Amino acid sequence: MRTSRRNTFEAINTEGALLPASLLLALAERKAGLQGVSEESYHLSGIKLTEAIGQSWNRLIGSFRAYRTAVSKLPESDPATSATREKWLLPLFEELRYGRLPTVKAEEIGGKQYSISHRWSNVPIHLVGCRVDLDRRSRATGAWRGSPHGLMQEYLNRNEDSLWGFVSNGLKLRILRDNITLTRQAYVEFDLEAIFAGEVYSDFAILWLLCHQSRVEAERPEQFWLEKWSREAQKTGTRALEKLRLGVEDAINSLGSGFISHQKNNELRAKLHEGKLDKQEYYRQLLRIVYRLIFLFVAEDRDLLIPKSVPLKMRRRYYDYYSVSHIRTLAEKRAGSQHADLWKVLYLVFSKLGAREGCPHLGVPPLGSFLWSDAAISDLYNCELANSNLLRAIYSLSFTAEGGVRMPVDYRNLGAEELGSVYEALLEMHPQLDLSSGSFSLATAAGNERKTTGSYYTPTCLVNCLLDSALEPVIAEAMKKPDPEKAILELKVCDPACGSGHFSINAAHRIAKRLASVRTGDEEPSPEALKKAVRDVISHCIYGVDLNPMAVELCKISLWMEALEPGKPLSFLDHHIRVGNSLLGTTPELISAGLPDDAFTAIEGDDKKICAALKKRNKHEREKKLQDMFHMMIAEPKAEYNSITAKTRGIDEAPDDTIDQIQRKAEQFHRLPSRPGRCRPDPSQTRTCAIDASGSSGGDFAKRSPVCPIESRLLYIK
């Protein structure tokens, strides 16, 4: 049973944004404006939808019991295919108005056989025995060697006539769609055993409404109700996520005002008044609190924070009293008081996630990293925050308005591109505070941080184009090696302007899909295999640099959200994602001549005073030949580089499954010299694909690029 508040279904899981939970809720409530939910659209005459669903439920309860009895009499070695189909799944699809599903012969596509068991019109339906795992490869002689899930997904991707399909082993039923253009898993899963053994009628009603024959009935698959609903849900979800940036701004304003206005936070006000705490640093600490909240929203909504091995009673204790989901529930219902108990509860969770031991009483594992340390909010963690301010901030992050209707933000499907657009907007803001009135706000500035740090984000279409042209050939080459798994994990992909990690995450998913495919033998690997591969790829293959420190923090958070595994700490990424200026790459001759003053000439949108000061400083440094750092990049002996490379490789190769292992990696990294990488790399040390947002790529990056192996091992000279 799921305990996250945001997944209100006990036996339904939505993966990806194919048919998100918000659509299922609208379907269950038959909300106004949702098309295709009338009796006529379900081909019902003289009977209401609720009556038809109830009649099917009553008949299927008996079928389920007969099926379980039949299976219990079979030997353990029997996959129970016949019993599962005849006693259970075929009756289920009959109740969904498909009639008696006909079996079909194996179909060949591109020289490969696809043994789909059944079909209705142009909708493939693959039914297997209840002792066959949907996500594991079959070992039976002569059978499809991939998983049933992989078989259906690969078939949909390759068959031009089929867009949607169903796969089931009697215990679970999944709806899949052709997703050849995607690297992430996307499906809806119904836990049939939980629904019928636990008599969860409400979830069965959604299954009936979503899987009914009328939902996949049309001349062309593009006209299916499933397809129409999916497209509309994506549009609605995109609009809601686009408005998230306004919610983040409102949340920061609420938190900022709340901390400085609380009567017990005299020390904080004094620091701000005396200049010991810069208002920009205050803003950054507020932003980190928002980062933490967003991370927890995603982790809880994806049910990835607490391991499934933790007892249900303990999981419920966390979700009912300590989770951000609980606070989101309160934010919907009340404005809050001046008491500070909710912040204290929230900070307790923050501190436990950063502690070495986590919180065993709640089943919360330690996550580690700077994000969860007290140092990240060093001036705020001892402060008080009124419930009213916290609830207002949580509400702003949790809901958007669409046509006057409140809509929850779909954090389960939040991607790096949405975080990037949020952060891009925040870079245009600068903090304003009035200590006398206790107010804090963000205002747009002409010479904003976005402009002065060059923070612009690459659209998804360009990201995919770059990955197609630059990354895919490198992956294909690795796949041909004698040990393709090792070759793939040795790939190094660098984004020299990583921003929120949009580019890096898309690259990670592409590599991870190939890695999972190599490990499982499936062209379409199972969800579990893909999740494990994503974590491994992010730990070993992904690098990034950005000039803006907060962008670097956000990039790590985006990667952590993708790589999160219940019970495991956040991967160590400090040596992979670094603050730096990748535009400084040039030749030794140009370096020795110094930067020209014209490089600091103000252009439209620049702050002329800042540019003038930088031009003056540059002239002074050039005249005094303060270029020692750059000269040393090509002067140090190769032996030192090799020593450093070996040490950094040791960090990469060390395991990171426990908080102790993560901390050992951090200690090992921080023992390295602070400015060591000042020589050209040995081309034999790494195989790297470097790509920048302008579209440049270099498969021979390691052969032509001086790098700094510790501070980033990423920067390349173009």
C-alpha cells in the first residue's frame, strides 16, 4: 500500500506523464470539462456508468477467487499461464467489453519475432502467467528472452499500426504507449491483486473507465480516448509547471518575510542590519530551503524516500505527521497561526536527512550532501518561522491556478527543464528587504544575475538534436566493445554550461537505457533495471560546469532526483559538477597576451559600472602579468597529472551505497590539492564526449583539450 499523500490511489501507479494521477482523479470524479466520460461514449444504453462498473465488479470478484484457487493447486514450477488466462484475465477483458480475445501468431518486424499473445483490432494485449514477473527476462527454451514489459514496449515502438497496448500477468495490469522518442519509462500500472484481494473498489472503477474497449476504439489510434486524454493531460501539466516559477517566487517572499519578521529572530535581523549577512546570501539560503522542499515533494510523490522494507506502521508515522505531504494537506485547509511548530517539525526532518544515522524511528534514511547540512542554511536553521508563513510558502509551491480552478503541481513528473525555467526566472530577480517592516520581496533588476552570469537554458528540441549527433555515435561505439557495460560506464559526458541539469539528465537517460539493455539483454529494459542504470550513469559518466554557484547546486539536485533509490544516500557529485568558467578556454599564446579590454565592453542589458570596473581590473592584471594560473596549466609534469587522475578515478570507482561510503569519498576528494590540474591530459586516460549548448561536440576531446582534472576534469579549450 502506498503511503504518500499525493498518490491518492492504493493500487494504481503512474510512471512518467503518460496518464498522470491528476487525470485519473478527474476521471474518477468525472470533472466538468473532461470529455469522453458519458454513458454514450462507453456504449451504454439504459444503464448508468456506476451501475455497469458495479455489475462488472461483482462478477469479477468471483472470477478472481476461482482463479486463485486454481493456481494454488498447481506445482510451483508451473508458470500458471493457462489458469491465469482462462480463469482470470480473459474474463476480466470480457467485462471490459473486448469480448473473447483471440490469440495471435508471432509477428516478425525487422527480422525479429514478437510473440504477443492476444489482440483486439490494432491493440496488442499480452497475457502471461501469474508466476511470470513482468520485469524479468524469461529463461524458458524457445520463449521470448526479454521481459513481458520489454516485449510489449519494444513491439509498440516498432509497429507503426499500434500505439497503445496492455500487458498483464494477472497480478498487475499495465497500459503502455509507443514511446520510441522517449528514454524514460511511461505507463500506468494497476495492482490487480491489491484491488481484488483488498476489495479496493474505487481503484477498480478507474481501471474500468481507463481500460474499457471504447477507450481504444477508433479508425486511427490518434483518435483513441486514451490518446486524447494523454495529450490533454500533458498540455495541462505543462501549463501548471510553467506557472511553478511564480509559486517559487511567492514561496521565497513568504519565507523571507517570515524569518525576518518573527519576533524571536533578533540575531538574524542584527546580522542583516550590520552587514554580517549579505541580503544576496540570505536569498541563497532561502532558495536552498525551497530546493529542499521541492526535492521532498518529488521524493515523496514518487515514493522513493523511504525503503519499501520499512514497516508500514513506521512509514505511516512519517507520512501522517512529519512529511511535506502532510504539510501540503494543512496548507490546503488553513491559513496558519503565529506558532512555529510546523517549521520545527520540518527542520527535524531536514536535520535527520543530513545526519549520519538518518531517523530510524521514522524509517528515514540519511541522504548526506551539502544540501541537507546546517551549513547550507547556516543563518536560518536556529530561527523561528510562523506556521502562517510556512503554509503560505508550501501552498504557493503546491498549487497553480488554471482558468480560476486550483490545480496541484505534478511533482511526480517534474523534470530538469521545469526547474531550469524556474531558476532562469529567479536569476532576473534581486532581493529587497525592509527590516523595519519585516518585509522581503524579489524584484526584477536591469543588471540581473542571469545577464551577468550568462545563464540561459537550452530548449529540449536543441538538447535532443545535440544528443542525436554527438552522443549517440559515442554510445554506439561503446556498445561494440568486448565489454560494453564497462565501456559505457567509462564514457564521460560534459556539459560546460550545465545550468539546472536539463542537458545532463537527458544524456544520462540515453546512456542508462543502453546500459540497462546490455545488462538485461532487453532492447526495452524493465523499470527497475533502468532506475539502477540511471544511478550508475550519473555517478560515473555525467560532468558539468557552470559559472553560477546556485545553478551548480540545482544541477546536483536535478541529478539526485533522477538517481534517488530508496534507502541509499545521494551520490557524491562534488567532483563531477563544479563551479567554473568554461568560456575561458583559449591557446597558450593568447593566454600569455592577456584578455583584451574590449572583452569587457558593455552591451545591451549589461551594467555599465560593473563592466567599467572589470575593464579597469583586467588592464591592471594584464599589465602586471598576473597570469600565473594559466601558465602553470601547461607546465607541470605528466607524472603529477597521472597521480591526480589515479586518485580521482579511485573516487569514481569506490561504492556509494551507504552514507559512510559517501563520506569517505568526500574526505578523499577534499584531501586532493586545491589547484592541481595544470597540465595536458594523457589521451589514454579517458574517452570523453564533450558537448556545449552552442552545438559543438568533440569525440576526440581528450586528445586536444587541456583540463583541470580535480576542479572539474571538464573544461575544454575550443
